[in-house]
Amino acid sequence: MALSFHAVRSAAKAADAVVGIVTSDAVLSGDTPADAGQLSNAGFEGKDQQVHAWPADGRVAALVGIGSAAEADLRSIRRAAAVITRSFSRHRRIAVELPADTDLGADAMRQVLAEGAVLGAYRYSSYKSDAEAAKLGRVDVVGGAGVKARAALDLGLVIAGAQTLARDLVNEPGGSLTAPVFARRAASIARKSGVKVKVWDGAAIKKGRLGGLLGVNRGSTNPPRFVEFTYDPAGRATGTLALVGKGMTFDAGGLSIKTGQAMMTMKCDMGGAAAVVGALSAMAAAEVRCRVRGFIPMTDNMLGGDATRPGDVVRIRNGKTIEVLNTDAEGRLVLADALSLASEAKPDAIVDLATLTGACMVALGPKIAGLMGNNDSWLSQVEASGEATGERVWRLPLPDDYKSMFESSVADMKNIGGPHGGAITAGLLLQEFVTEGIPWAHIDIAGPAFTDSDDADITKGGTGFGVRLLIDLARNFEPPT
């Protein structure tokens, strides 16, 4: 059952549960609906994600903590909302009261509450034979019923819907979400969202000289696809932003085959592409004012009889050649073609998302994405969107002297560097396919794109990481200098 959200002035008697989001300061001062002694006996202090519920007037009353007012942020509200929909999923209708002692802004809190509630309730059940339908169908957000309050909830729903769409794509098995299937599904989503789409088949890809994509696809029985999107806003566009997403529908590693353990979650290797598709689906509804172009290469990386061999050389769209020494470093090959095409479109800025390197996970762990690029002003915009949306990024350098690590004796470069700095050398290689002068950012989402456990608004499996960041980036886009 899809959640519906309603901006209301007060909790209706029809609500099965009334849940207040509270700070630890409010609990300490006694400014909550619960008796202070009751809270003390229950050990409830208003800590982040702490829950206390009790019967009251024939329904459930509850409090969910977000920690101190000074430290609480919009991410705290989003996570609390996810805890609420998980904790009270057995109820059909609930009312939620926002904290009154923060400076976060009522409408901003409403937006992220809608996001968190939907994301917390998310479950991928397409292949479950006994999946139970969710009972919770309505969330009343107490405190105001005006147009602005309604609009804030609507925007949160749009963003959360785009992120759950990306999650569904990532969670779909690689054997069913092949490149042709992914391309058809992405095209359908785009058209329904008012986004123009062009799908390149194998012949068009060959004619278009996308040598990286063709090289990776050589070991597969499923043909590759390349999908282009164009979102044009109503009225004059404020600039052009290009989004590039890595669309490896399954990565077995090619002839440099992965271990069985490493292969288990490799359906997630199209997480960057899924984030781009999800974000593009929300552009019109989120009232994005810039033109947005999307570029997504799609294939799997398999071990067929004519698979690319270590030592083979591929020629990328822009004419540069790459010696392939490790076929499991394939993402940079398909992204090289995509970045070349994106550069030809002459956008004001480019951002690519890719589950690219395990090295980035070693550096930053499973919850923070690596950020690299060639323009400080543009990277600052990306960082601001990451901060605003709770999708954390951390800037890594791209030092010129590291380029020597992927020098080749037979081609312009090789597709791997040395044993160290793998995330950085991958970023430096990608930079070779961005036309000089175009601001570009690379986001390595290998860590946060997939998770093996639930955590508030994050659900086990594909996370849809990057969707919120991209939507915010497009909504606030300023051509960098």
C-alpha cells in the first residue's frame, strides 16, 4: 500500500497512533505529552532513534527521540520518520508531530519526514511468494494545513519515490535486468516523466565508436545498450547539467573473474545508472529549472568465448586507447565512452556516479562516497548537495603525478594503476575523457550503493544512494566558473 501524507492542524481521533518527534532537551524539561516519571521508568531520554510507546485514550501514543536540539539536523528527522513507519507499520493511520524546539524550519522538516517515512517503509518483495501487504496507508503531519505545508510533503514524496525507483532497479537480479531490459524500463520511466529518451542498440553503439562499451560486452550473450536522456524545463533553462551513470547490470569480472563471495552482490554494479534514472524521473515534478542530459552505458561483464583478454586494447569514443590488463576494472571503460559523449554535448558541468572501486570503500568505509573532480567551484556545489540531503561525500585529490601509475607501453594508458590509490587513479583515468574546460565531478559510490543491513531510512539491499543528491544539485544548479 502506498503511503499518503496529509498536512493537518491537529491529530484526528481516527488516527490509530499519535507519535511525537522530540529532542532530549524537551524530555529533560518535561515538555512532552508523557509523564516525566513514566519516561524515567522506561529509560526514555530522547536519544536519537529511541522509541517509547504507551496506551492512551484507546489508541497508541509514542515518542521518538532525535537527540539534543543543538545537534539535531534534517537527517535526524528523516531517520526518525523511518523509525516511525517501521515501528508502527501495523497501524493503518498515524499522526506525527514535529519537534517545536529546533531551528530546522517546519516545511524543511515536513519534506524530509515524508522522505524518511517512505524510505523506512520500503521493502523489495517482487520475488517473495508470501509477502505481506503493508497496513500503514496514511500519515497525518500535525502543525499546519496550508499550501506550503502540502507542497513540502509533496516534494518529499517525489524525492522518496525517485529513490525507491532506483532501489527497485538495483535490487532486480542481474539475470532478469539485462541491458536490453534495463534500457526499455529506463525509457518507459523517462517518457512517463516527460523526459526525452534515445536508446542506442548494438549496431548504433558500434557505429558510434563506443569501444569501451563494446570491449566489456564481448563476453556477454546479451547485447549492450546506451541510453541518452534530455530533460528540458518549461521556459528558459538556467544552464545544462550532464549526468553520467555506470550501468553494469552484473559484473562477474570478465576473464579476471571475481571470487564467488565478491560476485554475490554484483547486481548492484548499475547503482550509478539507477540513481541517474531515478533522479531524472523527478526533474519535472521537482520543478528543476536547468536542462539535464543523461548518459548511461549498459552491459554485463561476463566470460564468453570471445571475452576481452588481458592485454587487449580498446579505442574509446574520443579516440584515446586503453590497454586492458584487468577485465574487472571495466567500469572506467564504459564510463570513458559516456564521458566522451557527455563532453560532446558541451554542458555547463558533468557529474558521474559509479560503483567503481573497492579502494574507495577501504578509504571511506561503506557509508560515504568519494568525490573527485577538476573544478573547485563545481565540487563545492556537489558537497553542498551532499550535506543538504544527508548523502555524504568526501573529497579526494587527483594529483597529476599519479598519472604515471597507469602509463602503458602499447596504448595511451592502461586500465589499472599500482597497488595503492586505486580510487584516485581510476578518477584520473576518467578525467582523460572529459573535454578540457568542462567542470566535472566523479562520485565513487561503491560503498553506500548497497548494504547488508537495515539502518533507519536505509533498507537492506540497494540504497538508491545519489538520487537525493542529484535532485538537489539540479534544483540548485549554477553553472560553475
